[in-house]
Amino acid sequence: MILYETTAKEAVNIIKSGDRVFIHTAAAAPARLIQAMTDRHDELENVEIISAHTEGEVPYADDAYARSFNINCFFVGHNMRAHVQRGRAHYIPIFLSEIPALFRSRKMPIDVALVTVSVPNDKGFCSLGCSVDISNAAIDTARYVIAQINPNMPFVHGNGIIHLSYIHACVYVDEPLFEMKMNAITDTEKSIGKHIAGLVEDGATLQMGIGGIPNAALSYLTHHKNLGVHTEMCSDGIIDLVQRGIINGSKKVTEPGKVVSGFAFGTKRIYDFIDKNPIVNLKDVGYVNDTRTIRQNPKVTSINSAIEIDLYGQVCADSIGTKHYSGVGGQMDFIRGATLSKGGKAILALPSRTSKGIPRIVPTLKMGASVVTTRAHVQYIVTEFGIASLYAKNLKERARAMVNIAHPDDREFLCREVYQNSKIMV
């Protein structure tokens, strides 16, 4: 039964104590439904909230509602970080590519999915819009789907399509989608971006994230030819290159001519760009992030970030010591996919120091830090001071290469530490 133009309060009455409730990803998080669910806290016990990265408020994480809501995150975004670090919420480390199968196998069955969808077309089909990712699998397997229908949500090609007949309750909400603030690219980011662009070959298939470094790298690709995009997420940075014909997908093997992504996140410009755009396909990350899919494309060039990297190439990307900061995400999916792609390159990029001057190239990872990417998987590390090629290098060669791209003021210390720890003279 579909409830047209019901209230959020009535729609979330479907949720019962003990249910597992999935919340739509990133800019698609349905704020009105989230608040209405939270307002029922006195009526609910032990409801498990499951999500990846979401934007907006997370009122259910308030300590006062601990009896009502248990929280598990596949990714620790800025709005959940403090709650995870103090134990109110919990982090599940898992490759992003594996989460759809987790839902579909019923190893983690979903009772209720809270989502935002586009206005239905004349055939009654809605789009999951800017976030298909793991959300597609959640709605496919949930016992109940509750939706915000938002005219600001783009209708996007791909497999994030749901018919009204599969929605059990819905509410019409006309609100702008959450937008990422785009800060000016720093000089350090420009230097890193320029180094990355030098590694990108004509005809490459790109995977990149969001932020200053990916945007800087994209800004230096204006003289490249026939680039493609097959990525976990896309943002504003690709738009100009698509419009100039530099990104055209002509050399791709999987879905040639298409920009393929799991989700889109950025400003209104990217949401407008993907709306009804025939060259954009947003799809389930069980497909997008599958190494078997990624590796089919030529010269896959993955650009990912890290929190810190040791001198031998161990990569910490989801914690600061024991404090969880982000998530495993799709980093390993694409690093492995790029490595196995013909002519592919796996790149990890980071400033040599934090904004507070703390080194990010370190002798050893912090106590309790997690290794997201092992030293056996690493190919290229890029900082503002250059490129370290680590693939198939021995430990001494790796340490020397890493010292050379560390901040100049850290290099003497790093050399001393590597000799003390490993008796390797660099």
C-alpha cells in the first residue's frame, strides 16, 4: 500500500522496536524522516541504525536516546565522528564493494530503508538520484521502504530506479540537497595535483574522490585526451573536462562513453549535471567497485588519500591512532583494480604534513592505527615534494623514496629513525 502525501510522523510508524533501519547515503540522507523517527524515541527500543557516510544532522545519536537507537556505520563521516570516538556509535570496517552482498545475502537483513527519491516520471518510476552506492541493495532487500519525494533530487540513469509500488510510505519534501563547501585549492594541493596529472596518460580511466587534491589534479588535465571515468564517487571537478570533451570515455571497455559512479556529491552544479544526463550512470557499488569490473578498463588511474603512511608503504586511511576518523571505503577496491588494469596506476596522495605541522610520512604508524592498504599493494605515493614509486622495491629503496618526498625538515629525523628501527641506512 502506498501512502500519498502522508506526514513524516505517520510514515515512520512502520518502524518497530528491534528493527534495523538503513539511512540513505551522503546528500540523499532524508532529514525529515530522520527527525520524525527520532521524535518517536519514547516508543522505540533497540532500533539499529545502519549507514555509510551521511550528511546533515544525526539527532538519533544523542546520548538521551541510547536505549532507543543503536548505531553502526560503514564509514565515519564528520557528523558521526565524535559519537564513534566516544563509543555512542560503532564503526564496521568493510570494503565498500562487499556491502551490497551483505544486504542481499541476508547476513545483514534490512527491515526499513529511509531514502530520498526524485519526483516519479509519468510511468511511476523514481530515482535514488545522487546516491545509488549501497542504497540500491538496501531498498531491494528491505521489508519496508519509506521515501521523501524531493523535486530537487535529480533523476539519474543507472540502476538506482524504484517504482512507486515498492514504496510503502512517502512524504513530499521540497528542500535543497546538502552541498559540499568547495574551498579554494591551496598551493600544496596544486603541487600535488600537478604531480598526479603527470602520471595520468591519455586514454586513462579515472577514479578520484572529492576535495582539493582531486580537484587540483583534474585542473591539470586540460591537455589530456580521451579520458574516462569509472569511480566510486564523482563531484564538480569532472564537469568542465566532460564539457570540453577531454573526458569522453571513448577508450573504456565497460560502458564506453559513460561516466560511471556509485554516487555524486558536491554542489548544486553536480546535481544539475547528472539530472537526466544520458552519459551519466550511477550504479550499485557491488558492480562499480568490483575489481573484476574495474580492471577491464585501460590504464585505470586511481587517486586516493591517506591519513599517514610509513616509510615502507603501509597506509592508514581510516583512523588517527585508535580514533576512528573515516572508513575503509573503496580504497582497496580501486587500488587493486588499478594495479590489475593494463597500464593502470594506483596513486595515494597526501600533503607531507598536516595543517598543524604534524608529519604524515612517518617511521611507523601510530599505536593502534589501522592498515587500510598494505605495503604489498602500494604503487605510487605523492606529496607536494614529488612522487615515490614503491612497487616491487625493497625496504631500503622504499624508505629512501619516501624520505625524498617527506617535508625537508622531517627527513633527517626519518633517516635516523629508519636506521634505529631497521638498521637500514638511507
